[in-house]
Amino acid sequence: MSTHPSPPPGQTIFVERNAKPGCLRRLLWPVLLVSLLLNASYLSRETSGLTPDRLEEQYVLGSINPAADKVAVVRIEGLIALDTVDHAVSQIRQARTDEKVKAVVLRVDSPGGTVTGSDQIWREVELLKRAGKPVVVSMGGLAASGGYYVSAPADLIIAEPTTTTGSIGVIIELPNASDLLDKVGVDFRAVTAGEWKNMGSPFEPFTDRELARFQEMVDDTYDRFLRVVAQGRKLTMARAREVADGKIYTAAEALSVGLVDRLGYQEDAIAEAIRLADLESPRVVRYNRPFSLGSLFSFSAASASRPALIDEKTIMELRTPRMLMILR
């Protein structure tokens, strides 16, 4: 029998509890959660090189049957460099190796970028076509320079009525601060082995010999660009050179000179891809990057960091001439 007295009617008894264990638990949960996230992020980084991450497939329209044949929309957006190139290549390769993907729409909205990045994407588009999968380009607001380079191999190029394209050419940017350094009394000296090693240094005046060498490099890359355009658009080299002089074209102008096949929108490009692949009721999909804890932590760290005004990376950017296919 209980020895505690019964409370009088209408009175509530409050039992005092020790708050320390509850406080401890509340402190431990965040610590355990952070520890689990950090360990998962570490394991993700350690194993990321073993197998490539497969992109997530997102349904866009068409058949809802997962077993249906597919048309993949591959997005090439923004400056063609670094992560943009990696993501574009991953999308195209996944579309190429997926037996259910019968045709691809390249949605291009880019001012161009690096020569190497543009050429890497171009190669993947070529491999896609060799695999027997029709490729239709849908140009967004801007598909210029490197953005046109990656579009050229397509079976069909459709530009929106307000698209800006063209700007077919190559540029090397050569910043030079030698006059400024003379004025402020700063002197840079380079010790090199090899007579051309210091070519293009921003800290010394350019010589005519150096500029001539850079021009040879630009001309060689431009010739490759011309061959890409001529081959993709079925033009002679002479005709390709006429239209590929760095000029920026409106969509209507690009159509008149043969750089695009018709005007239309992404829906029109999808319809053309379905027609070229002779599909009846396909499933249209696009690719997204898979979520990863490692990328979440990387983003948080990058957001929290505050780079110095002049750091080693900035100095190297100034020091290294960049060959670009980009709208200027």
C-alpha cells in the first residue's frame, strides 16, 4: 500500500525532477549528429573515386512508364569551364551509356569559355552521335563562341527567336602591368631555363616575337574551330571562314547564314528529337546532380571563407595567359 498521502480535492502535486540528465541529452544530440555527418562526409570522399556518381534522373514529360524509351535533355549552362564541363560531360556520358535513351536534346545557354572545356564537350557530343543517338540543340538566350562550338556537331540546331549566337573566334587575354609597376617602383625578375619560359609575363613588356608566337597559337586553334563548324554544318572551309569571323548574330541572322536550322523553343527541339529517333510515346527526362553530404560541407566552407584580395591563385591567374572561346 502506498504511504504517500492523497492530495486534497482540486489540488495538483508537482514532482520536482532533476534537470541535469535532460540537459545532457539535449547537448549530446547535436554533437552526435554533427559527428555522424562528418564521418559520412569523410567516407563519401574516401570512396568517391571508386565508382562514378550516377546523376539523378528527373521526369519532365511524356510517358510515365519507367520502362519506356527516353529522350534526355542535357543542359550546358553558364561559363564553359571547370565544374560546368564536368557536369556536361557526366550528363552526355550517362545518356550515351543508357540503352533506353534514344535521342538527346542539348539545351545550350552559354557565352562560351575555355578552349579545352569546349573541346571536351564537343568530343562527347561526337561520341554520342557515333553511338547512333540523334542530337538536337535547343539554344537559349545565349549560345556564343564555345557555346556554338559544342552545338556544331548536332543533327539539328534550333534557336529561340531572341537567341544571340555566333561570336565564332578565339582570344588570348594578356594583361600587362609593366608600366604601372615602373610608376610605383616595383620590380619583378624571373629566373628561367628555356628562352620562351617567361613569354607573356604581365610584369615585363611584350616583345613583337612573343606576340607573333601567341598569334600563331590563336590562329591554330581558330582553324580547328573552323573545321568543327564546317564539318558540323556541312560547309566548305571558305564558307565557314566567311561566317565565323567573330561576328555576333541574332537568331534570324544565324538562320540566314546557315548557322542554325530553324527558329523555335525547347518543346520544338524535343519534338524533333522524337521524330529523328522515330519514337511513339517516349519518356522525356533530364539529369540533376545527386545530393551528397560532402558537397553540402564544401559549399558551407566556401561560403564561410573570405579569400584575400591578392592570393596565390590570383597571382597564377594573372601569370598564365588564357586561350578562350568566349563572347566579348
